[in-house]
Amino acid sequence: MTRALIVVDVQVDFCEGGALGVDGGNAVAEQVAAFLALQPGYAQVVATRDHHIDPGPHFSDTPDFIDSWPPHCVVGTPGQELHPDLRGVAFGAIFDKGSHEAAYSGFEGSVGGGADGDRLAPWLRDHGITEVDVVGIATDFCVRATALDAAREGFATRVLGGLTAAVHPGGVPAVVEELAAADVEWVSPER
């Protein structure tokens, strides 16, 4: 078995001070960087990013924070970039998602965000990956969707719960139950 780490949407706009900052986002960025500095032995480390150009009703002046959101991670803005703590990480690939519509799962993205870029599932398979760990922002949206899709794609999947931050922290127990029902393991990261 060969394991990869998927770092989901640890971007400036999703951390405190960003356009759609999540409480604990900066801490997650710092903790993920520290975790990777321990050289945990992943065969590959990849990232996903929101990559919005014109995502339609995903952006709203009156967001419900479930299906619609304030503008965030707009291509060409500083908020779309990975958090500064992760800028030194040598990612095997970065998968951009949501250019012209809502996209929560990293498996909806591609390298460069275009239709002809490499997609996450085939990229992982091409690199011999059979197991994935998922970390990042936000536990209850993009981390959840990425982990569920990883399991659907046949990867043995774990979420390292201590390396995530949620939009709605009170909903995390329901997310953990949903993940468990899909054979996704929720674990604390090894330090």
C-alpha cells in the first residue's frame, strides 16, 4: 500500500483575516506545515485550491453559508493563494476546482483548473497511491467532500481530524458519522 496526503484548501481566504476565514484556519496551516516537516513518509503530498473565476450562484451578496458564500478565492487575488506557511511545501501537484461552478471535492479539480488538466483520482493511481490521508479546510465542506470522493474512488481513506478546521464546528460529529458510514476513518494525526 502506498499513501498520499491531500491538503485541502488551506488558502489565505479560508484563514482568519481572509474573505471567508474559518476559526482555526491559521492554526491548521501552521500545524500542517509542522506535520509535513516531520517527514511523515508519504509517497506523495498534493493540495487542492478553490479557483473561482465566475462560479455563478456559489457567490452571493446574501449568502446562506451552506450553498452560497461571499466572494472568496478569486483567481488572481492574494486570497486564492495557499497559506504562507505552506508555500515552501514541494507539492507533487495542485488541483484547482470551482472555476465556473461550485466545487467542494478535490476530485472535481484539475491541475491548472482547466478541462484538460490532470484530475486527482487518475493522478493518484498513476503514482501508485492506494491510501490517502485528508487534512485542511473546511472539515464540514471541502474536507468532507474530498474524503467521501476518495473512498468512492476506491482509496482507503483517513481524515486526520486534528489537522482540520470547520465552518460549523457543532456539525463535526455528524460529519464524522457520515464519514464512518462511507468507511472513512477519522483519526488524530501522528505527531
